[in-house]
Amino acid sequence: MTGTAANWYELNRANLVNWDTVGQANNTQFKTSIIERFDTVAQRTSYYNQYLNLKQASHQSVDEYVNRFIELRMKTDQNGNVPVEQVVLKFIQGLKPQIMSLVYAGNPQNLNDAITIARNIDGRLVMANESK
């Protein structure tokens, strides 16, 4: 841990007895305590806005975009409540235009399909650019 989280831990570690044991007081559980401290409405709103505005940058590989997409999705939809179709659509719409249209054409049925298609296309584009 670094920064604010490290400071919080140093101030509270004497009280933190375990990770998440049933029957233990909540203020002695690391998992519960850290969620209470850092999972604020403002933080969730910030992550959600980042998720909504996420786009693959011109210099960014598909893998880098995938990693950030998944990271933000886990922070904004922890219980998997967003329908698969919406997740796939959001993922595709964030891709670079030349990749986006080809992934749409591949008609992915789930996020893994969309990611695989996007990675394959990105790999072909990289190889084509290197051969020029």
C-alpha cells in the first residue's frame, strides 16, 4: 500500500485483527474497515464517470484498454448487475474507430468474445503497420 491507504493502515493496524472472520467485531476486520474508509459515494461516482468516459487512446493498445475497462467495471458493477449486452456495447464503443467497426461486425455474444476479437484485430493492425 502507498499514500493515503498506507497512512490509514498504519493508524489502524493495531485494531485490525483479521481479514473478514464471521463473528468478529466489524472494526477489527480489515476488509470491512478498508471498504468503509475508501468506498465512498464520491469515489464510486468518480469511478463510474471514468467508466462512462473511457475511450481507447490513439497510443494505447487493446490490452491496455481492456485492463482499464475491466478495472473500472469491477469498481462500478461489483455484483455483475449490468446486462451483458450493455457491457459489451460499452466496451466496443470505447475502442478506436478502426477497431470498433470490425468488432461490431464480429457480433460478439459476451465480453470475452469482444475482447478476443479486438485483440486479434489489434494484432493484425500492428503487424500491418510494422510491414510498411
